[in-house]
Amino acid sequence: MNGITASRRHAPRCAYNRANLFPAAPAVIQLIKRLQLAACLILVLAGLAGCADILGGERTTSRDDALDIPLPAQAQQRAIQNEKEDQYLAALAYWKHAAGAINTRITALSAQVKTIAEEHAQNGVALFEVRKGGEASREFLEALRYDPSNGVALDYLKNRYQVGRYIPYTVEKDDSFIKIAEKIYGSSTYDFAIILFSDTTDEADLVAGATLSLAALDSFHSPVLLDYRKNIGIARKLFKSESYEEAVHLGIAIL
């Protein structure tokens, strides 16, 4: 009995201790949640900082790219504003710089375009030498598309090729070589073909209602290469008929 009584006497004290512990549990849980929230916020902020670095890098790249633009829009707007405010010297300084930048860019691009034209022309020559006339003509036309004054391409197409087919075209009001090339060839960059391979070389001759004969660009063929193929056939026949001497002479002529 004394043991039981002692145990019962201690029981309220244990209950009291648990009561003191459990009320503190919600505070601990709340603290843990706050720590978790703080950790999440740190991660989010870190992520945003990373994004900011990336975006900042993109903006930096954009600014760097802008430095390569000789005529940035903001500078042009500022020059226009200077002119409106009668600050003519400042406006003139910009436009002089703009003119120099434009001329420099035109010169560089013109040189690049001529180089591309020369490469196409040399490709055409190489193809022509191995008797690939169709591919060669396309290279020569491409050379002239980049540079209508390319001498090699002009020489081959004018002197070693013929136009096999012409396209009739009725001139419309306000037509130009560029407009006609867009309609017939699908690109204004083929306006050179109208000037070089048609019966008109001056836009003043483009009278509404007149009919032009325009070269079909896929119809260029080389009589030289056609004669080569023809002679090859003749040489084979001569060889089969045992006319060896004639076959040899023709073979030498072919080579």
C-alpha cells in the first residue's frame, strides 16, 4: 500500500511535467517551419541572383553587340533631336560619322561579294573542264548574281553557251528590271539576266505593252560540250569500224 500510495503521489508530478513539455512542442514546430521557410527563401534568392547574372550577361552581350553597330538608333535619334534644337554642329558631326561608317561598310561588303563571285566563277570553270556544262552554267549565273561584271562568267556564258529557250514577257506600267526579275526568276537579284541576255538593256525601253524575250536560266547549253559528246560518238563508231587512223585524229581533236 505504501508503494502504491507513493506511486500515486508521484503521478500528478509526471502529468505536470508532460503538461509542461507538450505546450512547448507547437513552438518548436513553428520554429522548424520558420527555418524551413527561411531556407526556401535563401534558395529562391540564390536562384534569382543566378538568373540576374544570366540576364545581366545577356544585357552585357547586347551592349557589346551594340558597339559593333556603326549607326546605333539612339545616336541617330540624338542627332535628329540636335537638329530640331538648332544644334547643327552636333548633328552634322554625327551624319559625317554616319557617312564614313556607311562607306566603310559598303566597301567591305562589296569586296566580299566580289570574292564570292570569283569563287563561283572558278567553280564554273572547273566544272566546264570536266564537261559538266549544266552545273558550270549555274555557277556562272551565280557569279553574275553576286557581281554582274565578273569577266570570267561573262566570257563563258556569252561565248561558250547559248540560251535554249526564251520566256515572253509583256511589260507592265511602272515596270523595272528588278520588278521583272522578281516576277520571272523569283528574285530581284537576277535583274542582270534581263540586261545581259534579253533584247533590252535600258529601263527606258520598258514601255507598257511591249513584249520582251527573257532568257530561261535553266536552258543554257554549250555547243562546245555538245560537239564534244557528238565527236565522242563518232570516234567510237570509227574505232568499231576499224578506221583507227581517223579515230585517233578525232580523239586528238577532242582532247
